[in-house]
Amino acid sequence: MDKRIDLIINNLKEVYDPEIPVNVYDLGLIYNVDIDENNVNIVMTLTAPGCPVVDILVDDITAAARAVDGIENVNVELTFDPPWDKSMMSEEARLELGFF
């Protein structure tokens, strides 16, 4: 596995949903991170299809991936299949938000 994927994931853990005090990775919004040479493809979802901060999240996620040395292009694909639900959150995120 490309070590840069781990670096990108670490950067994604610094990107927070402005409406929820948990990072997008631990929220379970990131479905896949893949690198093809110097190009990153990220498949992600939103907590709701009508999320008002989608543009901010996509921009922040793109910047987080692009910050890794050697990454030239970032493609963020939004999907709602499968739809996001609370079970996709990390245990840490569920505890932080009071979901047990």
C-alpha cells in the first residue's frame, strides 16, 4: 500500500464538518482513498444529501490530500450509496457525540 494514503488519512482527520465537532474521517464520511501515480481519488458521502456545507467540505478535503508531497491532482467523488448513518462513525466519534 502507498504510504501516502496514511498521510492523506492523517490530514483528513484534521478536516472537521463545520456543523459537527468530529473530523470527516472518524464521522465515516470517507469511503475510499486511492492513489494512482500522483493522483488521488477520494470517495465520500455526506451526513445528508442536502448538506449546506458540501462545498466547504470538498474544498477542505481536496486541500488536505493535496498537502501530501507528490500529490498533483485530487478528485473527490460524492456518493450516497450506501447512505451514511451513525454506525459508520468510529467508536471515538460516537463517544464524543454521546452515541453509545
